[in-house]
Amino acid sequence: MTQNYDDLSLLSVRSAFDHLQTTISRALQRIERQSQLSHNGVFSAIKERRKLAKVLRLDQRLIHLYKELSSRANLKVAENDSLIHCEITSSIVVHEGGEQTIQFKLNGNTYTLQFADRAGACIAYYGETFKSSNLSLRSAGQEVLTLHLDLKGDSEIITEQQITAFVPGKWIYDIIHAYETLVTAENLKSIGYAYSDEKLEVLKQKFGL
């Protein structure tokens, strides 16, 4: 009898606990819905801004610019190296803890890129390491664009929800201009190599020309 009573008590406590959890969960969902509705205008505006950032591909442009600046400390694109010219100068690169800060100039305007690992967000899964980081752009001391990155190897796909800060401004033109300049310079370099005397000689030899 005692054992049965203990089992019954355990089941009763568990049932009461499950009921309490369900009640709390529903209450929290209701409160969250009410809060969202009362601030619907703000969330709608944020959603539109995230869409704008995606349409302008600012996430991919910023990531590309960061990779170029971090791998080429003295990056400069000469006027003859690109069809679309933009004055790009990287000046200061600082490493501190899990953060990397790059100060650079675009068309005379000073910007700062900050790449920071988020603590405790690395997970080993089937031999892969997943890192969670933030990439932020600052203009005139203000944070104008921040991406929450879930890095998986070399691939990078950003969703709208991963755009955690976006303040539109004239800086957008500089970032797009810089991106197009870098990509155009890379394409020109690839074309030049494809039709270089060295490459053509190799092709002639391969095809007996």
C-alpha cells in the first residue's frame, strides 16, 4: 500500500507540474502576443528595414569587404585596376581577445569593422566546428549595420533575422561602391589571366596549335 501511495503521489506531483508548465507557457505566449501587437508599428518598420538590407545585399557586400580587408592589410585599388573606381584604404587592424577591429577609408570617409566571437557559442558536431559571431560596421562612431553570423566552414547564408542592426544612411553608397570596385577588379584580373600569353601558349600546346 505504501509503495502504491508513493507512486500515486509521484504521478500526482508530475501531473500538477506539467499542468503548471502548460499554464505558464500559455500565459507567456499571450503576454508576448499582446506586447507585439502594442508595438506592431516598430516591428513592422524593423521588418521593412531588414528586407531593404537584403534587397541591397548589404550583408554579402559587408562580408566580402571584411574578408578582403582582413586578408590584405594594405589593400588599395588603383584606378586602372577596376572599371568602377573607389578609393579604398585600410589603415589600422587591431586584435584583442576574440575581437578584430579594422579601421579603413572609403572615398575619404572613415569606417570601422568589428568582428567578434560570441562567447560559448562553439559546438563540435560530427567533426565540424560551428562558430557564432557578430560583424558590425560603424560610421562616425555609430553602429549602422550588424550581422549575426552562424559560420559553417567557408559558406555563409544570412537570413533577415540575422540582421540585428541597420541604420540607413549615405554609408550605403560607399559600401556598394567599394564592393563593386573589388569584384570588378577581380573579374578584370581573371580575364587578363585567361587571355594572357602564358595561358594561350599552354592551350596551344594542349591542342597542337
